[in-house]
Amino acid sequence: MSQARPRPLVEPMNRQEITFAAGGGVTLAKQLRAGGRVSGAAPIGDGVTRVIVPGAAMKVIILAVVVVACGSEAPTPTETVCPTPDPNTLTYDNFGQTFMADYCLSCHLSTLPRSQRNGAPLFHDFDDLIGIVQVSNHIDEQSGVGPAASNHFMPPSRCPETPGGPLAIDCPQPTDDKRRQLAEWIACEVDRPHSF
């Protein structure tokens, strides 16, 4: 004798249902059901989850999805590959250190406390090679240009005049050629032997 699977119940009236699969897209369907309340999300099988929200909240969710979908692209790996053999033409000493000083260190400096980083995450510090290598994929996804993506998320439009200061000036922006060099340097640097 098998037990019937419990069905999530929601309040009557206009409720919106969001059904989504892990790694998949979101679909919206208007559902009118009667019953009690449901809280949270209800898994409905094969990595699919159903969430029931009030109609007003659904309008906010839909608006947010539309704004995000229409207004920006997601950070994407550039898929840049280091040439074989590694030509060692772009190194930390002749490219990376200067690039970071010119475009990143006003916020991504290890000596800056959280309150002076202007939103830069802690431990995303680019004043030494180990800090860069540790988050090299994030740098590529935010600022690199390559065969699979052209990322211009960083630097932002406004920067501090001095490290840790208020956002007071327009940030200098690297050219696409510099961004391509950044992606290539990172692709090569992460595969090079290091002693840290």
C-alpha cells in the first residue's frame, strides 16, 4: 500500500507559482488553488522546486528578473588559453603588477579595511601575485576579453582618488587590447610554477 504524496497547499485567491530546476530556467505560471498556507519551497522531484508567493511579491520578482535580464550580462569566463609553449611575454613583473596598480588597487588593496574597499570583496586583494592567482577566475570574469566573453564589469565607472577614499573620480578604463592581455596573462600565470 503506497502513501499518497502530500500536495503543497496555498491560500485561495491570486497566488503565483515559480517552478525552477537546478541549473535550469525559471518558469512562471498563475495558479488558483484552495487550501491552507504553504511556507518556503516544495521539492516536486528531479531537482525541480515549486515556490508559491503572493501576487504583489510576484510582480516585484518579475520586474527584478526583467531588469536584470534586459539590463546586464552575467560575468563569463573568457575561455582564453595560454599559448603552448608559454611565451612568458606577459608576466607579473612586466604586465600584471602595472595593470593592477593602474586599474584595481584603489579598492583591491590588502591593507584596506572593509569600510574603505568601496564594495570590493575581502580577500580579493591584487597587490601581490598570490592574491591575484587565488581569484584569477573572478578577475577574468570581471575584466577579461577573450574568445568567449568581453567583460567590462570592472573597473567600475567611479573610483576613489586615493586608495580607500570616496568614489570621487571617473575610473580609468583599460582598452580591449589590455583586457585581452589580462586574460592571456592570467591564463598563463595560473599554470606557472610558484613558490608560495
